[in-house]
Amino acid sequence: MQIKRLLLATAATATAAFALIPATAAHADTPAPTADAFAAYAAEAFADSGLPALSLVVTHGSEVVYSQGFGEGFDGQAVTAQTSMRVASVSKSFTAMAVMKLVEAGKISLDDTVAAQVPGFAMADPRFADITVRHLLNQTSGLSDRGLDAMALRDAPDLAAFTALLADGELQRDPGAGYEYCNANYDLLARLVEVASGESFTAYLDREVFAPLGMTGSSLGGEAPQGGIEAFGLWSSADELWDDALIGGSGDVVTNADDMGRWLIGQNGGGTQLVGADSLTAMHSPSSVSEYGMGWGVEKPDDGGPDQIVHAGNLFTYTANQMIIPETGYGFAVMSPTSAIYDESYDILTGLADLSQGREPAGSGTLWIYELVIGLTALAALGLGALGLARSRRWAARREGRPVWRIALRLSPMAIPVLLFAAYPSLLGVLFRRDIDWAQCWYRAPSLLILLAAGAAAALAVIAARVVRLAK
């Protein structure tokens, strides 16, 4: 989730594309929208988005107002409200629910340490002994990808082995001192559920969460149609990266729009209730150090409207977003078997929320702006490279006889695109505080990687041509 948002922000800074995004106007006296109004907006937003497929649901109180699938998946099948979707980090809200059920049953204590409740949990950093269950839920435990061997953790065969592999890890801060998003928090919570319940995390979710809500099309680590990635407006199917990785509590729920409707109704206090009102409030409330609650985040709209309780999920070929607005009783989920540099499904989600509150939705269709600017920038880089090649003889002639150090100094700026490309995964890792490799860079934003590669190739070609001309 965080990687895509930061890539988006990086592209926006470089291109100033936000200037092209329309603003949203409020209409306070507009009556509550009908199902037909949501349907009309959804159809228009999907057409504008450029996405090949998505599904969505709108709930209000204890009712599903509207649920629909659009487009065609990469398997050639029409997408419906029953089409299975990977929801990635949206899964964290389900893990939080599983924990809170066990808290209410007296089998887990929020403010007791994790080490006291999970046998085998220990870390090289002695501060681990202070991590509580609440810290894990709030993502304030101090766990971070920077202090863990993320690759090894992904390859763990089960949650017990995952917990044991944390033994060599280090915390990045004192437990409770600050927020840092880390999947390990929720995978460790899944192990806690196993210990407290005496059954597998998969079985517990099926029996205690999915079944009571009637989410018959939902499972942990289930099958979903193949998703796809996008570059310069072109979509192609792709295998999900790390598809055989650990099944845990951080991002492995597979569900559909109809089932998400049942989930959202429950989260707004309607329908079948899995936990009491106090537990729901705890999950939807920010911690003392951040806006992140327990498997949900709290967003406060700029216009002073009611709080929006949200969570996004991004895999390498799937995107999902969910939102509830407790004050109005509305809930929304938008899911797509796609991954791109800009999350159109989030725009559609916020558009549905705008519509529910009588505001004109901002709509979608921003992805093409980013791709257009990135594409034009890549062409410009190649054009400048071609111009540099054409002028390499003249450049060398002007510098004939000059000291080598001065020539090297003049050439050194040309190395910047090369160094930027070579260091790209490492730079993203520093920005996101996560381990990032070349495969992730390609899946997340192929067009941005192509732009950097084009700039590096053009710079290398010009450097080589100038050096060869000077040698002659």
C-alpha cells in the first residue's frame, strides 16, 4: 500500500500533474442518492478510469444499496459482484476482528505483552519484551522492514516458523513511541490468534468471521483470477509476485463485492455483529501517536465532513479499497484485478463517498495523465540523448587538449541518470523503509522504470560517444 502511494507522489512532483485534477464541489441540500445514482456514477467512473475491470459495493445501514462488477478480467471472464478478488492489506481489518473476538472471549489481552501470549516469540532486541497486542494492532510496535529479513519471513512455511524467524530482528524504535506500517505486525497477530484459539488462523477466520457474516465466497489464501499490470496505458496479465509466500494476517484474504457488502454492514454496526460496539469503536479509532487504528485508518476530510474510516490494499496485480463513514452509515468497497502507478479505484471509492454526502464526485481518469507525462518525459530523454550523440564530435573538438580532470568534471553530470537508475530500488527502500527489489519496481510502475532506464541509456550513450571522440 505505501509503495504505490509514494511512487504516485514522486511522479506527481516530477510532472505537476495534480494541476489537471478537478476539484470537488459540495451540495449540502442534495437528497440521499438512489441505487440508480450510484450505478450511473459507477458506470461513468469505470469508463473514465481506463481500468479493464473492477467490482464495487455500496452499503447503507443494514442494506446493500448497490453491488456491481464491470469489465472483463485477464482470464477473459466478465467481472461480476461475485468475482473473487485479492484485497491485500484490506485483510488487516479482518485480522483485527479475529483478535478482538478473542479479546472479548478473554483469551487475548490487548495490553499484556505479546511475548507472554505467544510462545516462541523473541527478538535480538531486548525491547521486544515490551511489545503489547495493542502495539501490533496500531502498528506502533517498533517492528519495521528495516530491522527484519523480509525475504526470509516471506518464505516461512507457516506462522509458527515465521514467529521463530523474528529472533534475529531489531526494532526501529521503542514500542508505542511511533507508527510504522509493517506487515510483520499482522502476521504475528495471526500467530497469536492460532495460539489463543487452538486452531489454524485460516480455520478460525472461516468459522468465526466469514461464516457468521454469510461471506461464503471469502477465504484466506484462496484462488482468484489472474491480475495484470499497466504501462503507458497498455494492460497485460501477470502472475502475482510471491504468490507462494507465507499465508498470514497481513494481506491474504480473497473475497468479492457481495461479501464485502456484508462485511461493511457489520463494520457500521448493522446486521450480524461479531463483537460489541466498544470493540468496533476501538478498531476505528486512531492510536495516541497516529491516525491508524486497528486494521483501519482514520481520514478527516478537508471540508470538515464526517470522519472516513478506510484501508487500502495493494498487491502486485490487485488493488482494493474500503471505507465506512459511521456518522452517515455508508460503506464502500472498490476492488480491481490491476496494479498501476495511480490508484483509480481509490478515486472511485472517494467519488462514491462524495455522492453519498451530496457532493459532486471528482470522478476518475487521472492515470492517463501520469502515463502521458511519464511517456513524454521518456521520449524527451531519448531525444536529448540522440541530440547529444549527434553533437559529440563538436563537443570533443571544443575540449581537445584540455586536462583530463576538467573533461571528467564536464561529463560527471551525465552520470546522474545512470546512478539514479542503478540505485532506484535502494532509494525506494529508503523512502518506504522497506526492502524493495527490481521485480517490485517493475510490477509497481513499469512506465517509471522504463523512463529511468531510457534516461540512463541515453546518458551512457552520450558519455561513450564523447569519450570515443576525444580518444580519436
